[in-house]
Amino acid sequence: FAELHAAVAGLPVASSRVLPGLILRRDFAAYCPAGGDLRAVLVTEPLRPALAGPGAEFVVDSEGQYQASLRWISRRTEALMKHLQSNKVKLLLSSVKQEEVVIYYAKLYGVSVVECLSSEEMALICEITGVSPYASFGDDIHREITETAVATFCQPLLLGSKRCVHVGFTSVCAFQPHCLILCGPVDAVNEQHAAALQGAFTMLQQLFKGVDQ
């Protein structure tokens, strides 16, 4: 229920509504409008390539080496984003914050980015779409991307003064997610309404729960 409702204070209760899809309560790190179905990839690690592996130390002896390292990182990141574009990926959903170089090339190659998703949001998206987060690209950044979800829409949404992401996915299960927008004059009223609705849904779940004979 926590991932399937959002509260907006300062609006009349009558403004409450139900929207299809999910509302991710953060703004786009990069937004590239696109029509039709969008291929989406989930990631749980930074896409900016590391100069050294875990437990290893990278030593720079000169300014020239440092600048060369930055150019290498930039070229690798651009190649990765170009690879996503060639695989028709238009949306990147990340549980971690991505580096500025990743955001720069995402915008350049038309890939929208939403970052810092919670583990609960990632788990819900995985359940709806049936895909898993994409494993590390490692040294092979050109291998085929098969773990992609299909988003039927992805657009900005303004809830009060907060910018959010409104996204709909093609579901692989019977569950068709919808989000409840709860409006009220103050936060306390919204919290009361949310608690009452969650209690009502819990009661309905118990009422219609299968009983073993």
C-alpha cells in the first residue's frame, strides 16, 4: 500500500483520484519525451565504469594520467549509452544515484533516467514486469540486453509542489497496478484517510482469502 498511494496536502479531499500505473516520488534525473511503448532497464549499481575493481587501488602519477583516465571513463560511458540506444532502451530505472557523466550521455542518447528508487519500489516493478535488474556490464558492454520491461507511458507528474514520475508497465501477472492520490487540507487528514483505507483493504483481503477445507 505504501508504494501504491501518494498524499498531497493543501488540496480539497474531492481532488483525490485514482491513476493507472505507478507514481515514483522523485523527479527525473534526465527526461527525454518519447511516444509509444518504451523499453526499460532496471539497474542496481553505478553505470560509470570504475578504474579499479573491489579491493584494488588505482594510482595516478601525473595530471596527464588523470586526464587520460577521465577521457577513458567518458568514452566507456558514451559507448554504454549508445549501446542502450541501439537496443531501443528509452528508460533507465536505478536504485542508486548515477554520476553526472551518465546523466549527460543519457540525455544525449535519448534515455530517460529515474534514480534512487527504494528497494520496495524496485521489487514491485520486478513483480509487475517479471524482469530482474540488469547485471553488471563489466568489460563486455556490448552484449545483448534481454532483461527489459515495457513501459506503456512515462511522464512527469506534479503533486502539489512535488515533481514525480508517472509510469505504466505492461504487467505479466493479473495484478494491474493503480495509484491512489489522497488529497486533504493538512498532512494529518491524509494520514488518517490512508490508515483507514489500508485497514479497509486489509479487511477485504482477509474476507476474500481462500480457506483450506
